Amino acid sequence: MRLMKATSGLPATTLRAMDALGEAETLDRYVEPVRDAVRAMPLGRFRDVLHGTWLGHPLHPALVQVPLGAWVSAAVLDLLPGSAREAKVLVAVGVVAALPTALAGLADWAEQHEQQLRTGLVHAASNTLALGLYAGSWAARSRGRSGLGRALGFAGLAAAGAGGLLGGHLSYRQAAGANKAEPVPHLVEPGWHPIGRMEDFPAGEAVRRAVGEVPVLVVRQPGGQVQALADRCSHFSGPLSAGTVEDGCVECPWHGSVFRLADGAVVRGPATAPQPAFDSRVTPDGTVEVRLPGAG
């Protein structure tokens, strides 16, 4: 009975509604043109800056703190007498900070799967509504219409709260932006594992092997060195062994993330987390063995 009560009511209804967004195929008519437009933006290497490749995790969640913090603070000041000027400044800070935050979010969103794209579209729409309401609040306050400015601000905060709820759903229910390779060290047993013989790995070609339950990309360099990475891309679990191997790197076939074979470092996003890299050795009888440092 207690379990039934804990999983019923408003929270469960809200969760079902958010889950339903991910399955709402009617949203695809809007998702596809927006996604194509974002992908077509001439951002160049700045796209990796927006993804947070340089930071090691997505940039968007970090940037979100500025507009939300400013707007929540403005709402508190709006409830206090004599704080109109300070509240107006905070509303303006939030509006300005929301622009790069939205751009980073769009860059990430355009490289997600269909359920995340649908949920993310509504998340973006909620936040766009919040931005519009706060821009209107800023304009109203600037014209001396403080009552209207406060009303628009509280409405904007409600819209931003709905967007934040959907953002949490994206991150924690749908795993958007999470490092998909993080479990690998916990799934690989410590020690050396045989994966084949040297003749099984043609020079310069991507070969897929497995260490226990973990798929592994193996590349034998022309000089004889064997390099191995976890095969599932940290960005979206794409099969790196089906990607392109060139210049000591491998490119994921799904979204184009590039990783260095020597150590799994991210060379190009949208991935932000490196690939787990295996040590390798060749036994006297020609068997190739790999191990993952820190496994277990």
C-alpha cells in the first residue's frame, strides 16, 4: 500500500506526461526543420566550444545557472519593497545570459536521439517563452510599468521552472549529455584479457572484439602497435568499430565525434568525455592481450 501511494498522484502523472513527450511523433514535423537549421549553422570549431568538449562535460548545464539564478533572485527582490532597480538589473542579466545558454543547448540538442529531440523541443519552447516574458518584463520596467514588469517576471519564472523540469527529465530520465562510456571500468575484470592473434588484426583497420561483456575497438598500426578503446562512443554509444580510422584517430559513424586511439582523448565533439583506453601487449606466441587500467 505504501509503495502504491509513493508512486501515484501528481508526481507520477507529471512523469507519465513527460515520458509521453518522448513518444509524441507529431512533434517530429517541428523537430526535423529546427534540427537541420541548427546543424547548418556555420559555427566551425566554435561548435565544440558550445558542446563543452574543452570542459570535459556539456557546457549548457553550467551556463543555465546564470539566467536562472538571476531570475530567481529578481523574483525574491520583487517581493521586497524598495528593490525595483536591483530586480530590473537581475532581469536584464538573465535575458542577456540566456542567449549563449540557449545556443549551447541547441548545439547539444541537435545531436540527440528522437525521444530526446522531442522532449528537448518542448524544453526549448518553455525556455523561449520564459525568455520572451522576461524580455517583456525588462521592457515594462524600463518604461516605469513596474506592476506589469513584476507580473511578466513571475510568469517567466513559471515557464523557466517548467523548462527546468523538462531539462532534468532529459538529463536523468533520458540520459542526454551523460557519459555513455562511464560504466566500462566497472564492467571489465582486472588483469590481461586475450582478444585474438596478431594476424587477426589487419594493419590500419578497425576490428571489434569483446572483453567480457564490453565491446572493444582494436586497431593495429602499421608499425605493429596495437591500440584498443571501448567501442561504444561516450557521446551516444555509437559503434566506433564501424567508423573511420585515420591519422591515429577514429571517427564515430553516428555523430562524428573523433577520438585519439593512443589514449581515447576527444579530438572533436559532440562527445565531451574520453573513451576508456586499454593497454595492450603481445605474448611470445603472438596472442594479443589487453587490460584496462583502473578496472574492477
